[in-house]
Amino acid sequence: MGKYKIPFNKPSFAGEENRYIADAIARGHISGDGHYTKQCHALLESELGVKRALLTTNCTHALEMSALLTRCGPGDEVIVPSFAFVTTVLAFVMRGATPVFVDVLPETLGLDPRHVEAKITPRTKAIVALHYAGVACEMDELLALGQRHGVPIVEDNAHGLYGKYRGRWLGTMGALATQSFHETKNFTCGEGGALLVNDEALIERAEIVREKGTNRSRFLRGLVHKYTWVDLGSSWLPSDMVAAFLWAQLEARERIQSKRRELWQRYDRELAAWAPKLGITQPRVPADREQSWHMYYLLLRDTAQRERLIDHLERRGILAVFHYLPLHISEMGRKYGGREGDCPVTESVSSRLLRLPFFNSLSESEQGEVIGALHEFDG
Ligand SMILES: *Cc1c(COP(=O)(O)O)cnc(C)c1O
């Protein structure tokens, strides 16, 4: 932090975290699947209407579980956006699958269904749809494509909890969906995540791979007499103290989301006259979806303008950041054949996008300072 008066992100506390952690300790079950983990599962399942929610140690691990559950392996292909977080892709590559990079649409920065269709082959084992900034991808088109070719959709919903697409919650449409509760997300427990299982046929195996490849979950429910090693897997359960922290945040979900909505709408409103004068574009959400208020970004005219704006803000003690260097032309992406020009929208957006400070405890006056500093920037 130090150097910046207004950081890009700061962990925010909902209030009851310490109390619930102390309670988890007092209950005497501090490993995985204790009282608070079960409460988080029940909340996600009942509120979103997903068949099974499983807390994980982080979103990356939920993605690794997805790669196992969709049986991605050597010789298989997985269709992924190039405009993505590294582990959105890495989780599948870890199983030996080949990433096939596709471009995003300029309006939503989500997968371009036509580009996806062109890349489907008999080896395609999964399509990963990342709802960037919690704005849904073209899910009806992607689900239809998946159905036609017998390929499951995995939603990387790290940004999108409580966003909606045509009335449906994000994270409830793909066979599987992954959530992140990292410090930078709307709801956090420091490091944490969840796997949402919508395809009933995958529930039992999801429980097994999360429990070290054993059928311990079935044993605990009295469905089998002893538990034993039955499949691949790892140890992906967060401790119940971590779940207790998360529970405090999920319990405050309406307050947190409404604060984030206010922040987002204020940036949008108070930058509306300024941005177009400088050729800067504000994010837009199509009328058939509701965003999750995860981030506020600007699309600058070009990279040079972005550099000037970053410097301008830095001089005023404000940190703004950009992200998602195109994965297809990263050092690893090139090893899978990625070349400049393969994903032109990704390449363009990635060189121009800038994220503004955005976190639950950003105060009105701090946000006012950021907006004031932007208004002083003349191009
Ligand atoms: C944060 C993030 C992840 C990884 O989350 P972790 O919980 O840190 O593993 C994956 N995908 C996207 C889109 C993210 O933003």
C-alpha cells in the first residue's frame, strides 16, 4: 500500500468474522465440512437453486476439479477465452489437455460464440465461459453449441456471483461453475472458492475428487459401510474457520452488493460527460443481463493514453491497474501455437483497459477524489 493514498483493492470486513471464527473453534470441528461450511453450502444451494455447492480452497482448485470431472486429459482440447485469468486455462492444462484460445465479443468481453463454434472438434472436452466483470457471456448460444456437440460448459464465475442472464443466476447454467472468494472478489475469506455442480450426474464424483479420491462423503451419509480410495482427487476442503469468515460475508451479501452497486453507478454517472470527450469508453451491460457489480473499468483510446492516465493517477496517490495480458501470446500460450492476431478483440482490449479503485470499504470521499482526479486528466 504505502505509496498510494487510495489503493486499488483493500480487504473489507463485514463485521461478524471474528465472532464466527471463535464460534467455529468453540464447536470443536475446525477441519473441512463443519458447521459453517454446511451453512455456506446450504445458502448457495437454496438461493441460487444449484444442485450441489462445495466450498473449495480457492477458485483455481474448483477449476482443477472441473478439469477432472470433465475428464480432460492428454489429446483432449478445451476451448478457453484468451482474455482470462491464468488458472482459468492452467487448471485444464495441468491435466494434460490442450488449450484452444478463442476471442471475446467487444461489448461484454465474454466468449464469442461464432469463434467457439469454429474451434470445436471431436476432441473438444469442455468450453470454459468466463463472465467478465460479472456480465454474462452469450449463454443461450454457448449452451446450444455445447448440447449440439455433446460438450459441457464450465462457467468461471469468479466475478459473477449474483449476476443474472435472462433471469437465471450466473453459475447455474453450465454443467459446472466455479466461484472465488479471494481478497479481490465481492465476498472473501482471504483465499477460498466453490464448485457449483448443476449436472446431477457429476455430483457424486465431485464429492469424491474433493475428498482425496475417497467416498468419505457417502460414508458420512451412511450410504456405504466403509470409506475407501475409489478415484483421482486431492484435498480441496477449506477449514471451517475459513468458512466461518466467509459466512459473515455471505450473510451481509445484500449490504455488500448494494454498496458496490452505488460505487459502480456513481463512477458511471459522474464520468459520463468526461469520458467521451477524451475518446474513453465506459462499460455497458446488455439489457437482458444483470451484472454482479464486481469492477469498474474504462477502455482508453490506446496504450499510450492508458500509460498517461496511470501516471496521472499515481501522482495523486491513486492506484489503477490493468489486467489480462492475452494468454494466447503469453510465453506458455505460444507453446500451444498462439500467434499475434489470433484474437484481435482480446489484443486490443487488453492494451487499453484500466480498472479503477473498487472495494467494499471505498468511502464516498475517496471515490470523489478518484473522480476528481479523472476530471483533471485532459487526455
Ligand atoms: C480470481 C479469479 C480466479 C482465481 O481465483 P482464486 O480463488 O484466486 O484461485 C479465476 N478466474 C477468475 C476469472 C478470477 O478472477
